[in-house]
Amino acid sequence: AWYYSWVYADPKTGDTLYLPNVDFHKSTDGGRRFSEPEVPHGDNHDLWIDPDNPKRMILSNDGGATITFNGGSTWSTQDNQPTAQFYRVITDDRFPYWVYGSQQDNSNVAIPSGVPGDGIDQTEWHAAGGGESGWMAPNWKDPDVVYAGEYGGQITRYDHRTRQASEIMAWPQLADGHATKDL
């Protein structure tokens, strides 16, 4: 990725390098060879290395943040924090109203603004068709139906009663991966 390409050196041993990017890269020989350690999410944007204990790091990515205490051998879950990158959001006019948004690399979601009890958690919301980059449009007459866009003009209609999304795009052919001359 062109906008988050960085090189991080272990502050105690200059030969250990980390390159967070779409994948996560690590070198222990000054950059001659790299491995791709497994991390919880892709599109890794930034890395913090503890200057006193370089085995302790925080990695940020499109799914949130994750922590390691052992130099990246294992990472914490990202499901312990309410983080997301939203392209755009919209609400409907129910009470309590629902919020709809397309998340970077994590589909899109429909979330109630209020629920009985202590708070809103993952059991209260659901995906609603479409994808990460698209607009969402709840049906004002029937809030269980949501229209959602995606790359290449893909459009879906999601019905929460049946929990089914249907493709309704005007031309049922995705442009992803096709050469310009073929479109």
C-alpha cells in the first residue's frame, strides 16, 4: 500500500525490522530476508515498539489494534475494543434509531442506537449486504430492508426478516479484476 509503508527497527537490535503493510513483514537479518508472521488482521498501518522492551508492541490495522508481549509470536484479539473505520454512515427514523455504516475491510453494519440493558454489543448488530466502500440506504417504509453498495457498482438488497441479501445491481457483472479494454 502506498500511503502506509513504513520500516520500524527494533530499538535494541538494529537487525530486526518490521514492515507493516497489507501483510506484516519481519526480518531478523537486517532486511536480507523477510517472513510474514501471522497477525489478526490485514492492512497494517502503524506499529509502536516499546523502547525498553521491544517484545512489547502495538499494531494498528483496519480492524483496530492488537498487542503482543512476545515479539509477535502471538497477538491479542481485536474483539476487545469498539473500533472501526467507517467510510460513511446514515440513520433511519425508528426509535431508537438504527445507524448503518460501511466499514473498512469489515463489511457493513446495522446497529441500534439503544438497547435494554448495560450497552450495545456485537449480538445487537448485523451485517446488511453491500460492502466496505458503499453507501447504505434503509427503506423508510420498511426498516428491515436495507440497500447497500460496494465496489464496481454492486448493489444488494438485505431483508433482516429473512437475513438474506440479494444482488440487485443494474448490470450483474462485477468490474473488479477486469482490464479497462474488457469493460
